[in-house]
Amino acid sequence: MTGGANVPARFLDELRSRDLLLLGCGFPDWLSRFFYRLTSRDRLSDRKTRNWLVGEIGEIGEIGEIGEIGEGEDLTVFLDRFSRQTRIVSDLSPPEFIAELYRRWSGRKAVGRQAAVAPANEPRPDRSGILFFISYARASDAVAARRFHDSLRNLGVAEREIWYDIPAIEPGQDFRRQILDGIDGCRYFIPLISRAADAFDEKFFRREWRQAIDRNRAIMGRDFVLPTIVDQDYAPKGYQRVPPEWTGMLDFGHAPSGVPDGRLKKRLTDLLREARQPGT
């Protein structure tokens, strides 16, 4: 069929060469899978670029193509088996995803405009007023990080008192330096820990963690690092790549999907009160 004379070759080439964002699609599963393959130059199993599918698991329809996936299996099973670069986002509704995507896009445009007009010798902003530095794996825990940020704001922490970076990609060299400077100036460092992040052996957030470990060695008499698990289950010893400096000594907080539980919320409130006492 794809070799027929009626195939719009130029149209397909355009689709295959661009980043596609499909909104509000009510495609049945067979059509979704057909379109997904039609707009890819490579086999799904060979693709190197990341794809995203947003929707609640129960709302992603069923598929039943003979010879690949058994009848009754849903689309997520198919993508998990044949398209490992596809990430299923099921803990965020499509409207929430679009709102978050627009917020990040707007933030990146604003940062780009500021960088274009800022003098080359402009000093970096003072990070000494940062109370909480949120460190997370951008590739897997952006949603949890945003919810944790919002939880801090609900506790009364001012926006200027939280380091929470907007970009969803690994930061550029200058921004990396600013991030490390922010760790050196903040009062509390909060690494968000998840099984998805634990699978990464080399990401920038691990450099953030090393920077925090180095600074923590010089701090005596108060808390600095507050490791926080954002998985639903609380298992501090169930992670392979969490630094031993934390697993052996620190009390892990728990914020399922980024929302602090009662114990962590009380601890954060106490730390905030302590940080705002005169002379601290």
C-alpha cells in the first residue's frame, strides 16, 4: 500500500522530518498504531528519539493485531514491547500535560530573551537567599518536582526562596555553573529520589548530588541534605545508585508523586521556621 501512486509522499516526508504534537485524538488503536508507524522512518524498536504518550492507562484503548500482541492487550503493552523509547505518562492528564508544556515553553522563551539582552559581564544572581534547592532527574521526575515546588509554596515558602529550574533538558554550560553556585548558596538541598532516576548512571543531577555531598562535609550542627522519595512506596534501601553518604546516615522523607506526606510536611515547616529565626 505504501508504494502506490496515490500515496502523498511529500506529505509523509514532512511528517517524518518534524516533531509532531497530536492533541485530542480519538483514533481507534489500529489507526493510532498505523499512524505511529507511518510517520516514522525507522522501525519502532530501532528508534533513537524519545516519544511520549499521555493519558490514563484505562483510557488508552485496546489493540488486537494478530501475530504481535494478543487480543485484549492495551496500547501501552505494544509500545513497551516494540518502542522502548516511548514513555507512557499516565500520572498526568492530557490537559495538565499541555499546561505544563506551555509553562515550560514560555519560561524557556523568557530565559532566551533575557540572555539576548543581558550584558556579557552581568554578574550572576545572588543565590544566598535560596532556602530550598530541588534537585531531580529532568527526564523522569519533572512532574513530581513541580508538585513538590508547589507544596513548598503552599507551606509559605516564597518563590525567590526556591531553586527550581524551568528547562526540561540538560542545562547548558553557563546554566550548569549557576546551578552549582545555587547549591553552594542554598540552605537546604532536597534530592528527589525515584526508581526511574535510579536507573540513570550518568545525568547532570548526579553532579548536583556530588556538589551537595562536598558542601555537606563542611556543615556542622544542622541539616543540609534532605533526600526525598517520590515513588509511591517508601523503601530507602531499595535504590542502587543513591550515594552511600545518604543511605547510611540520613532520614529520608516521603513525597509520593511529589506531594509531601504528613511527616515530611511537618519537617519542612520546622526547617522553614528555623531558617527564619533571627540570626540564622
